Amino acid sequence: MDLTKRGKIFLIITLLSFAFSYLLITLNFFPHFGASLSFIIFIGFAYKLKKEKDMETQIYFIFVLIFSVFIFIRSEPFITFLNLLAAMFFTLLMCVPGSKRNLAFLDYMFAMFSFAVRSIFVKESDYYPELKDERKRFGSVKMAETLFGILVSLVLAAVVLPLLSSANPIFKNIISNIFKYIDLKELLEYFGYENIFIWTVRTIFFFIFIFFIPKVLTVMNRKNVNLFPIKIRPDKLSYKIPQIVLSVIIFIFFLTQIQYYLASDDLLSSMGVSHSERTREVFAQLSLVAGIILALIYNAQNKDISGKILNWTLGIQGIFLTFMAYKSVFEYIDAWGLTYKRLYGLTFATWIMGIFILFFINYKRRVPSSRFVGKTIIFSSVLLIFLNILNFDYLIYHFSRSKTGQGIDYTYLSSLSPDSLSYKEQFLKLQEVTVLGVFPVSGYDNRNPLIILYKIEELQRKYEKFDLRTMSLLDFFQYRQIRSIDTASLRSYYKDVINPRNLL
């Protein structure tokens, strides 16, 4: 067939739809490599077809590539979730048409939402099967819509047939005879129920992809980005009263906090405050209040002298609150080691601090707030890249292990993802403790040794039948360390000899 350019593009879309449905739909394990490769292929294809390739488009394209690669490298569930969100966010931003230089925060959100809705309901797609000679589409309707119609018909038939069969015994008899003739049960058993299920899901996603991808690529090169329909005028609203109230509350808090920091151990003991309570985890609360302050001064944008004084006062108070959050995090880490919660608390405080700095640089230079929003998106992305590189799981185990009053908290350490590259060492430690025949050992706090054994067995089970689509780089590195470990004897010992309920 001698296809036109748009016909060839639609053919590529068809092939990509099949590839994406195969790469993304897997059983039992998340498709790290499949998702990573799908994002990279789609964003490369979309970037190739996008007509306007300004600096913003190039930056968003690079960020999608970076976070797509991290989806493949990392295996820890939460960071994988963040990488997926970031990849989808920047994919949408790159595809949204028009310049985004003068967008406020709500404009960014509305532009992506509007783009998604327009992509679903756009009537005419620029890409469909078309021959050079005839210059017309195959059939009276587009192939994608025909396939989508077939999918909907199958779903409706699956719902309607049982309902009508229950209402009419003659109709039920006809349908039963048809299914007996087809011998569906024998067919399912021959191909396997699991294979039938997974390929059915892949077929559904294939139809979804082939229906929506041409529409997304069409809307990508059409009208400019839509702005938020309601123009919010911060200068028409008075934020001075809430600013004054919040400033006074935080000033009083500062006075009491200084007294708290300078109080002697005897005084705190008389108040019923222990050492662990003195270093309690308050970084989340302090960072959240700092974030509220930031949101308030961002919306206020006062231009008169009193308003500027209030903004700078609240800004300085917010920065001090963030420093207090840092102090709380570091004290808790020093006392009890690293955990996800403490590291993400440190990250959130860093994020708030960075946004404060960006805001006041813009505020001092009287730069439009849209520039601040753009810089905030870039800063947040760079921070997420650093989180991926730092690898919290590895830091927790190899630099400052979580502790309890009984010693190193191996119950918590055993819950770390394969990114920690610690499973072999944890297994050897458990084996060493088991040989001693005494449990628990001083300095070794492990309330459930079965956790690490399950983690090792699950990883061995995952790569027993290698599937490239579900492979994660650090996940695979961890597997190579523990692939020859036999957990049977330890599992039998801790499952039968020691009652796990007593360990919890």
C-alpha cells in the first residue's frame, strides 16, 4: 500500500500501540523497564511531530527522558510512583501547545486539564490511514474509531447477554447453544486462563492507545494553551489581617521554642518530657506551617510599604521555621538513625527553603510571578533527580541504620527495597544470630526475621523466569547478590520453632 505521510504516521502509531500494550501489561510484577521504554519511545515520537520546539519544550522533553530512565533504575515503590508522576507531568507539559512563559500556577494545572479533555473529545484527528492515489481514508469511518467501537460492543455484549438470558429462557437456550458450539471452556483451557486474561487486557489497552494517541498528537499542534477562565486578582483581596495574625502567632511560638531549647534536663524532666520527646519528630509540622506562610505571601503580593514589611516578616519567620525543622530532623537522626520519614522530612524542608529563596529573589527584583512558578517547577524536578541519585534505601542501611532502644532495628531494615543492596548482608547477619541459638541478641532488634527471608524469596521468584519488561536495574543488582542463597532452613526454623506472633 502506498500510504501518505499521515497514513505512515498512523501505521507507526498502530505499531506503537501494540508495543505499549505489551510492554505495560504484565502479571505479578511492575513493568519498570516496560514503562520506562514506553515513555521514552512516546515522548521521542511526540517531540519529533511537535512543530514548536522552543526552549521550554526542550527542557520538558529532557526531564521526561531523565525520569523515564529512573523508572528503570529504581525499584523502591514510592520513588517509582514519584518518577511516574513526574514523567506523566512533563509529558503533558511538553505536549500542551503554545508558550507557557506567562502562566501562573492555576494556569499550568488548567492548561494540562484542558489539553487532556480536548484530546478525548476532539472530532477530527490529523492521523489516519490514507493512500496517496485515492487521498481518502479506508472505509467511511476512521480505523481507530472502528476498533474502539468493536471494543465497546464486546464489553456491552458481555454485560447485556447475561441480563437478557436471565429474562428469557428461549433466548438463554440459544446463547447457550452458541457457546456450546464454540466450546469456549475448552478453548480457555487450551490457551490457559492466565494467557487469555492478560492478552484480553492488552487488547483493551491497544484499542485505547490507538484511539487516543492520534488525538493527543493532533491537539498538540493546534491552538495555544488555555488560561484559567477565572482571573484571580490578588491585589483586590486583603491578606493583611491573616498575615498579621499568623505573624503574631509564630512570634509567640518562637519565644516559647527558645525557652524550650534553653531549658535544662532537670526542668524538662519535671515537666514530664523525656529525651526522646525532646528530639521528637516535629519537622513535618514546622515545614507545613512554613509552606502555609509561603502560600499566603505568594497570593498577597502586597506593593505598599506595610504590605512589603508583612511579606518580608512572614518570609523570615518561615525560613526560621524551616531551620527549626532541619534541627528537629538532624537531632532525631543523630539519636535514632535514618528512616524514610526522616529523610523525606529533610527533603520537604529543603524544598520549602528553596522555594522561599526563589520567591524572594523574584520578589526583590519585581519579576512577574509566572517566572517564579516556572523556576519552582524546574527546582522541584532537580530536587527529585537528586532524591533518585541519593537512594534513601542505600543511605539508611549503609550510613546510619535505624535504631531502637534495643539496638539496630533490623525489623525496619528488612522492610527496605532491593535498592538498599543489603539483602545478602542481612541474611548473613540473621544466620549468624541463629547459630548462637539466642534470640533476640543484644544490639540486634528483629521482631520478625521472616520479612527479609520473604524479600529474598520474592526476588528469586521474580527473576526465576527472566522478563525484561519487569526488570529494574538496582533490583537486578540485588538479585545477583542473593540468587544462590537458600532460605529454606532459616524459614523452617523461624516459622516452626519460634512463633512469629511472639516476635511482633
